[in-house]
Amino acid sequence: MFCDYCGAKLEGESKYCDSCGREIADRGVKEANTTGFNGTILQNVLNRKTIIITVIVLLVIYFGFRAYGIYRQTEVALQNSTQTLQSTKSQLSALQASTTAELLAQQTLINQTAGNLQLSNNQVSSMKAQLQAAQGSGGSAQGAAVDSSQLLSAIAPAVVKLVCSADASPDDWQQGSGLLFINDNGNYSIQTNLHVVQTSDGSASECLIGLYPNDQDPDSVLIYQSNGYYLSAVDPSADLAYISPELVDDDANAGTFAELSEYALTDSQTGICQNPQIGDHMWVLGYPAVGGTTLTVTDGTIAGFEIDDGIQYITTDAKIDHGNSGGIAIEDSGCVLGIPTFAEELQNGFESLGRILDLNSL
């Protein structure tokens, strides 16, 4: 028999437990239930073990899940880091390719600019050669019915020869004429036809300008240059343009602005004819490709008037050849009729009528 409180074995018939001192109420009952008590204790022990094992298993599962979660988070973070690294590598590769392409493009642009500059220098050299080559062909004058010396002394020194780039090729050029002006602000301009200074391919317009102080001496030429042109503010659709003369470096015949001022005309010196009539006598001054280096003067009469694309022209039987374009046409009084622009061949190609851009109509 055992004590219900401490489990000590009871000896003899004592009503009290020798170990804990508590009273034993019914020894007979206790003895009868000794086997049941021992089973209860065993069951309690087993239950405690089960609880402990269960708790251990739960703890293992809990910490296992925690460890797995940390592992998954670490794995995702590593994957994200790998993707970020690959993306960064791709961006760096793209940036490197883009930078390389930009550098190549910039180098190409530099090479093109250098090539264009060399082309421009070649154009200037070619046009200078053409301008100088034209100096040996001799001059001509037609129609001496009126004292041409008076017209030459008043107008001729301001009529200049133009050799302009026809396109981007340094070997292609076109010849024309122009009239030199100075405004009240001391700025110089040369009036000419648009088709003389405009290139066929839209490339930059460049011209060499030959001014001849002595119309009898082709070697007296003063050379200037121009870059670009601007249109007439009165009627931009007309075959009319203006260029600005600039100084030329390192050339024995290079002119100065002081020399320009000696020959440039003012607006007051070139009044426009207000009422030209058919049959009026007129003069054409310019530098035709065939006819000489120095100024060429031809004369004729006003043959009529015509309108082409809304622009009025004066027709004349005065000789106009390629190179006269952009020059000047005047009446005997000295007033300006307009700008020789082109000539139209008649039957059999033996005769032609010239077209003078009528400045009074603009």
C-alpha cells in the first residue's frame, strides 16, 4: 500500500504516512486501489512523455519552417540579385555600344566636316583658276551709236564678274554678273540673279567676285568672295538674289573694303526707269562667258513686255549670252531697266530675244 500524497510505501497499520505525515483515511480502500494508482502514475508518466515529444516535434516543425522560409527568402534575394546583375550588365553593354556608336558618328561627322572644308577650299581654288583663266579671251563692245564711255564711267566699275559653285563638286561652276551696292550703313551687297548663285543640289553657295577698276586691263582685277545669299524682301519669288562680298586671304589680287567703297553704287545713283516704252534704246552690261574678261557692253531696243509666272520681263534684241545673267540693263538716260536674266532662241537658232527682269514691276 502506498501514500496517496507522496507515494511512499506504508508499513503496518498506522493511519499516518511515515514520509509526509498525512492521514490515511481508508487503508482498505487504498490497498484495493493500489493497482489502479500504479496504473494512473504510469499513465501520467506516459502522458508527460507524449506531451514532451509532441512539443519537441512541433518545435522542430516550427523551426524547420522558419529555416525553410529564410532559405526561400535568401534564394529569392539571390535570384533577384542575379537578375539585377544581368540587367546591369545588359545596360552597361548597351551603354558601351551606344557610346561607341556615338563616338563613331562624331568621328564620321568630323571626317565629313573636314572633307567638306577641303571640298570648299578646292572649290575656291577651282573657281579662282576659272576666273583667272577667263582673263585672256579679250573684250568686246557692240553698238556705238551713243557715247558708251559716259555709261561706263558711271556704271561699269560697279558691274562685277561672278564665278559660283554649281553644286558640291569642286569642278562644277557657273559664271554670271552682278552689280555692287553700298547702303547708308556702309554695308556692301551685290545684286544678281538667283540662278547664278543657287546650286543645283542644295549645297552651300560660294562665289568668287571679280571687280575690274580698269575696264581695259583684265590684270587689274580685285578678288573677293561670298558665302550664301539672301532673297529680295520685295518679291522672294523673283529670280533675284543678293550676296555679301568678303575679303580673300593670301591672294595677290585680294581686294580691300576701302577699294570696294570706291566703286560701289548707292541707290540714288541707280534710279529705276519708271515708264519704259517699246522702241527705247537700251544697253546691257555684263560678263558673258564668250566675249572677254573685261566688261562687255551690247545695245538694242525694247522689243516688248511679257509676264512669266507672275513676274514681268522686258524683251530686247540686245545680245544676251550666258554670263550676262545678273548684270545690268540701262536706258540712254542712265536709269536702270532691270537685270539681264536669260535669252530665248527664235527660228533656226540665229536670232534671240533677251529677257530683262523688270525691277520697276517688283
